[in-house]
Amino acid sequence: MSEWLQGFAGASPIEWIATVAGFICVYLVIKRNIWCFFFGLIQVSLYTWIFFGVKLYSDMILHVIYIGFQVYGYLIWSRQSEKRGPIQVIKGSTKETAGAIFAAILGTLVLGSIMSNTDASLPYVDAFTTITSLTAQLLLSHKRLLNWTFWIVVDCVAIWVYWYKGLYPTSVLYLCFLVMACIGQWQWYKSYQQQQVSS
């Protein structure tokens, strides 16, 4: 049996539960359903432990922070009454876009430099996925259309990282995330266009 098949067969129940929860979470984000934060909380809590085990410390820290982001995002989204349907998409400004890109680059360099002085695996690559994911999550919490572009970039890098580390179900999950992020980008863009017509 090849190494990657063994990786799937030997994956822990925790990784499989986190994988399924993550898939459901992103599906619900695409649908702009507030329950995404419940499944997101399950996913990020479990992945905190998983990433600690494979020395992806930046990812571990990211998922600890994500736990707070699930609550934060839920509070922001819950301000919009359920009677008004799915949350309203906000395009955001050019200044916000530039600021988000700058923050992701600077944060990657700083965190990568810190992690390179530990026994962390792939310190700068791991730092990139961590910081860019945090930026994307913040944009998502504030209902910004741009969040999907950041997720697409993160997913492309994360697929390779997790495959390289032998986290095969997680790598496949992020491949699914990549496809779903592309769908999410399109769905949110269509919703934004419809909002502009109806406003």
C-alpha cells in the first residue's frame, strides 16, 4: 500500500471529525448561514491538537485564535435578524484591500522569523498560511467579499503543506475548500450584485 493510502487508512478519528466539520462549515459560509460558526468551532478546536502533534506551531496558534473568531463572527452575523435572511455582502474599499495584503505580508515575515528559531516545520510557509488565514477570517467576520480571494490563496498553499506533513485527509479537505472557496467567491459576488440592483 502506498504511503498516502496508508496515511488515509491510519488517519486519526479526530482528524476525520475535524475534516467533516470543516467541510460543513465552509458549505454553510457559502450559504451565509450563521451555523457555520458552530461547525467551525468544532473544526478549529480539534485542529489545534492535530497541528501541535505535527509541529505546525503557527497553524496551532492560528486555530487557538480561530476559537475566539468563531464567537466574534457569530456575534457580528447575529446582529442581522434571521427574518432578513442571509447576511448582506459588503464589497469593501481599495484601502481595505491594500491594508489586508500589507498586513498578511508583514505578519508572515514577523511570525516566520520567530518560528524559524524553534523546531517548527516549514516556519515561513506555515506562517504565511496562518497570517493570511487570520486576515481572511477577519474579512469573513465582517462580511467582506474579498475574504474568498484570501481563502483561495491559503488553500492552494495549505494543500501542499498538509500533504507534505502526511495529513492526507486534511490535504483533501483543503482541496475541497479550494473548490468551495471558488464557488463562495462567485455566490457572494452574485449576491452582492443583486443587493446593488435591489437597493
